[in-house]
Amino acid sequence: MFNPTVLLLEDTSNMQSEISRVLGSYFELVRLSYEDEVLFSKESLKCSIIVISQIKKGNHGIYKLIQIRQDYPTVPVLIVYENTSHQSIITAFRHGATDVLTWPSNPDDLIYRLNSVADALEGEWHDEDQVPNWMLMVTRFFRKLKYRIFKEFHTSERPFVRRKIHAFSLATIEAKPQIEAPAVPDLDASFFGNFSIRINGEHMTKRLGKKARSILSYLIYHHSRPIRKEVLLDRFWPYSTPDSARHCLNVTLYQIRKGIQEVDNSKEYILFKDDQYYFSSMLRIESDVRNFRKLWLRGQNIEHAEGVDKVQAFYHRAIALYKGDFLDDMLFEEWTDPIRENLIETYLAILSKLSQLSVEKQRFTQTIQLCQKMLEKDDCLEEAHRLLMFSYEKLGMRDKAVKQYQKCRSVLRKELEVNPSRKTKDMYDQIRQ
């Protein structure tokens, strides 16, 4: 049986055991340390995904990321941080990280991210003879993973894993952000900003209670796998008695199903078997978050192969999807927090890439707009302040450039109790001359 290889680079034993527990027999796990002089060779190790852990302080993980990207520009690389800053995460994305996780990571989120890596490139490749080895491995893995998860739940339906995944070649990609298929999805969810769904293109108008909205959004977000009843009970009614929690869950799911049936009563959407809830595999389910991540991951792959100029359309379309933070109307739901933070980091990374490119192209008005969006999410991003200073100065707005430095200094002192870096101070001195 074929098992793709995950290369785990320099990590604590806890991280290694967590990956082993979550992925089990699906991956062959290889562990190397930062001190290894030879990371790996194409001849000795065919890895599918690389996971770099940066648990300890320092920049060793970034250095290894740069080294990997030089030799393997298209292999997916996930980097794991602990208690890091927005700027460190943006730096990782800029140097080619496919995704960034904070430690400890939610096991469900880890599987979802790995699933996104394969799913993001689905259908965009054409020549099987030119398929990169890593993507063949990832595609085979997720076919097997989906089969193992769903085989007990779809005896009377078309198997979930029989969806066709096309072969591909980097040489045949055109950098056109064509993500959605022409057909209207059965269910289309909006997670950015306030939660809403459309059934067959029609908005679900039934007003659901707070708990029903949260459970529905949770089920849709994790729709690629079944959810055990106990997970829902523990997550949404942790302090209730078992009987009370089960009753509340049954009532809530009845309300959700009734709301969906008011729009489409021709089929069942949420199914239940063996104490697990799942969406029918016959449904086509889309979401703005899924498309956002697909645009980001596809863009990264093309950028590594052909340069950032080729993927501006992907990145601009991704930020256009970002209408607000993930489930902004469910800020007190704990399960949304790590997802929200990761999406913010990805959004900032895309804005950072586009702002750097706009400076290089001398599109300073666009740079200002992009950097202002960055500071709306994190006003301590010194790089964004610096690019604003530079852009204002180039547009002849010297006073605004000076005020931007003063604003940067004030917010850094207030929030982080630090002063601007030497690089920012030097730019300020040059502007004042």
C-alpha cells in the first residue's frame, strides 16, 4: 500500500506524536533536525509535504524554509509557530510557506489544511505524464483518506471519493483565477463577515437561533468528514447533562433541517448514521473561505514557478472575497478563534505581497490602499507603516509621511513598548532632510 511521506523538520516529541496520532497510517513520517547538514535529496527521499516546526525562539525555521524553496519550489511546506507575531507569519508566507499554523494546533484544522493543499489545485492540471511526484502522492492520499472516512456512510450513494481529480502540469497552467464551476452549488456558504448560506442559489430566509447558526456553520465548514454526535455535544453544550444536551441537539438539528427544507425539500442535506452527522456526498458544497484558500494556494504554486507577476489576479480576487473576519457574528464561539486568526494571517500575507509588488511597479496610490487594509487588521505592522511613509513621500505628501512615522512610533510604544526599528528611523530621517 502506498503511503506518502511527511517530512517533519526539527520538532518536539509532542508535535511528532500529535501528527502520528492525527494522521495515523496515512502518512509515513520522517523526522530530521535543523542540525542535519543534508536536509534530504531527490534521490533518497520523495516527500509529499514538509512540516517545519519553529517552537523555539530564533529564525532557524525560516532559514530552512528558504533552503527548501531554493531546491523544491513547488513542494507544499507548512510551518508551525508558537506564540508568534503577525510579522513573523507574513515573513514565512513571503519566503514561500504554503500555510502557517500556531502551536498547539487543532487536529481537525491540521487535516483541513492538508486537505486544502490537494483540493486547491484540483482540476487545474492536464498532462498526467508531467505530474509532479509530490502532487500525485497528495492526491492519492486524500482519495484514500476520504474513502476511509466515508465508506461506512455511503453504502446507498455514489462514493464520495469518486469525484474526478485531474492530473496536472505546471507548464500548462494559465494564471487566470477561474475557481467556481458554472453550475450553481447545492449549498454555498459565506463565512467572511456574518454567516449566511444559499441553497441552489437562493438565500435561506428562515431565521435560526444563535446555537443553530453556530452548529450549521460548524457542520458546513467541516463538511468533508462526518462529525460524531459526542463532539457536537461536548463543544456546544459542555455544561449540560447528557440527556439535556442530546435533547437540545435534536431540537437544533430539526430547526436547521426545517430551514433548509423550506428552500429545497427534494433531498436530504444533513444525514445521520452510526452516531455521526455528515452531508450527503451527492451535494456540491462551496464557500467563500474555500475559494479564498484555493486562490491563495494556487497563486503560491504559480508564483514559485513563474514569479509574482503571474498571479496578481489570483491575489486580488482573494482579498476581494475577504468581506470581514471569519464568522464575525460568532466571536464568542471558541472553535472559530484559530480559524479566524489563520485567515487573518493569510489575508495579511496576500496584502503584503501585493503591496511590495505595487511599490516595485511604482503604483504608490495602490500601495497606500493595501497598507491601510493591513493596518486595519494589525496596526503594529511596522513594514506597512514604512511602505506608507515611502509611498506618501514619492507622491509628494511629505507631511503625511512624517505623520505616519509619528503614528507608527506611538502605536508601537503603546501596544508593544518598543520603538521603531533602525530601518524605519532611517527612512524618517531621509524624509525630513
